[in-house]
Amino acid sequence: MGKTPKRYTEEFKRQIVELKKSGRGTTELMREYDLTKTSINVWVRQFENSGSFREADNLSETEKELRILRKENRQLRMENDILKQAALILGRKDV
């Protein structure tokens, strides 16, 4: 079985970012808190970008627009399928 990813609270992430900003080394934080270098760097980058660790808050405008367009595309495909099914049902009644 694979390892389940650890979940960290926003407060914990904020503390790690503050420790990093205060001059603590990444390696030191990795050892002390059993973290990966990637996690620390991602948290610092996210916090500097938007002040938030939520993925939705850290998307570029292009990524946000792409999400909206994909959602709209799914909705339109679903509506189109419903209309096709309705046309088949109504077509059968006329025969």
C-alpha cells in the first residue's frame, strides 16, 4: 500500500513560512519538522503570491479562465446530450 499524504493545517504552514522568512534554513526545517524541501518551498511561494495556501487562490488568471471554460464546456456537453435524448424520445412518439 502507498503512503497517505500528510495534511498540515494552515496555521502550521504559516509558522513554517515565518520561520523560513526569519532566516531558518530549509534543511534545518526539514529535519526538525520532518518536511520535504518541496513542501517548504511551495508553501513559501504560495504565501508570497497570495497570502493563502489554497490552490484556488494561487492560480494565474489564465489557469482560472481555463477552469471556468472547462466547467462551462462540461455543462454544455451535458445539455447537448439531454437535448439529443429528448429529440430521440419525441421522434419515436411521432412515428
